[in-house]
Amino acid sequence: MPTISFFYGILIKMFFNDHDPAHFHAEYAEFKATIHIEKLEIIEGCLPRRALELVLDWAELHKNELIEDWHLCKTKQRPYKIEPLK
């Protein structure tokens, strides 16, 4: 599972050939969550409130890039790195 971004201790990853809907995985310490790209909401798992806010702010800024990476992963191609939240 490629890591596409990393900021404030949060890893953002996508699986190759993953199931729909379009989503990414966020990991922070022992917490893990699957985030729906279009709706910007948790599908599965949980993150602490502040980490979730950072992830959602980042995802909103990079939604088009996330969708592009999703399509690359669906076809087993390596996704692009996405600029971290600063």
C-alpha cells in the first residue's frame, strides 16, 4: 500500500486495486480510518478529533489529486505523492 502523503504524524495511503467507493486510508499512532474521497467522511475506523480535522482539511485541498491517485491505484499503477498539509 503506497504512502501518498505524510504530515503531523499522519500517514495517508491507498491500496492497489481497492474496492469502491473511492477512498484513502489515514493512520495516526494506533488509530486507523478509511475516508470517502467525495463525501470527506469516515467510512470505517476512527481518528482523534484533531487528527481527523487535519486529514479532512488536507483532503479538501487535494480532492482532485486524490481522485486521480484513486484511478491510478485501481489500475495497479503507482499513485503520485501529494503535498503534505503545512
